[in-house]
Amino acid sequence: MSAKILLVEDEEKLARFVELELVHEGYEVTKSGNGREALDLAIAGSFDLILLDIMLPGLNGLEVLRRLQKEKEIPVILLTARDAVMDKVAGLDAGAVDYITKPFAIEELLARIRVALKLHAPKMLREAGAVEEGILTWGELRLDERRHRVSYAGHEIFLTNREFLMLKTLLENRDIVMTRDTLLNQVCGYDFAGETNIVDVYIRYLRSKIDDVFGVKMIRTVRGVGYVIQSEEDR
Ligand code: CA
């Protein structure tokens, strides 16, 4: 089954070009050039991914993203203008999984779409060993992707967006050592200008909220490489 993509872009020529390329790649595409309409479509539809321009008539992209996050979890890649650094930061903080700066090479956009779908599509989650759709577990830990909630033995754990994304990435790729670079890309976006030791900071937060509180050793450090969550059997 082909993935369904909602393309939100008010520049007609760009939208048509991207649509043609996506259809050529085998995606099912719905187009919208208005933020308000796009939000309604996104909430009512069953899209696997949203490509979201920021400067839009009706409702701007960041506002669409914020409102959408309250309704459901769909991976969103932002289409941003060059040098709009604040938009990128605000977008990632609001829950976008990635962004691409216009003008972009179509191959780069296609590559980012593949990555976003691979990491965030519910059907991939099932293959990664989820007991229910959108639920990842590790021992007593339960991560509910749709409700954006994490709990341990029924106790709710409050995580920031980035902590949540990092935990989700590690759980989805369990037994695979994730490098700091990979984790940084997943959590902060590819062009993030920060240092990879930001990853260590988020890992520390996660450990202080989970490992330290519940007396487990969930996230293992692989010295010189990165981090891994191992399957329960290997604990
Ligand atoms: Ca625009």
C-alpha cells in the first residue's frame, strides 16, 4: 500500500512540481494551499506524512502544526524559507520531525520523506515489536505514540518533545547502537548547528526521569559510539 502524503504549499508551481515527483515515486498525494483547509484535511484524513510550508494563507504552518499535534501524531516535514532559523527552531519544538530549506533538490526531499516514513509510520512500529498499534514497550515502560505519553508501571512520565523523540528512536531501533549523530538528526533535524553532546544531555534527562526513578538500566552507553536500548531478554 502506498503512503499517503498531504502536501501543503501555496506556491502553485512548486506544489505542482513536488506533487508530480511524489506521484512518480508511488505516493498518494493530496494538495492544499491554505493552512486552515490543510488542518481540517489532516485531522479528518488518514495521512502517513505531511509536507508543510510555513508561510501560508488562512493559518500559518507553525499554527497548523501546533493545532495538529493536539489532535493526532503524524510526521510533519516543514518546508522553510532560507535563513528562517527561528521558524526551524519553533517548528522542531512544535513537533515537526524534520525540515527542508527552499529551494531544495527533489532527491533530498524524497530521501527525507523515506526516513520520516520509516521512523514514524505506524506499520513500521508494528514490525518493530509493538503490542498495539502505536505502542512501544520495554518491560514496564510504555510509550504511546498517538497520545504522546510515556508511563512506567502505570506511573506517567512527563517528557519534553525531544526527550520523547529520543526515547522513541531508541525503542524503535532496540539492539541497534545509535550514534550521537543519528540521534541528533532524529531529534533536532539534519542541519541542526549544535554539538552532538546535546544528545548526552537529553540522555541524562531521560535517565533521571526513568532509570533513576524506577531503578532500571534502560539506556546503555556504548563508549565512543553512542547509545542503545537492549531487548528485555538481554537485560
Ligand atoms: Ca508559502
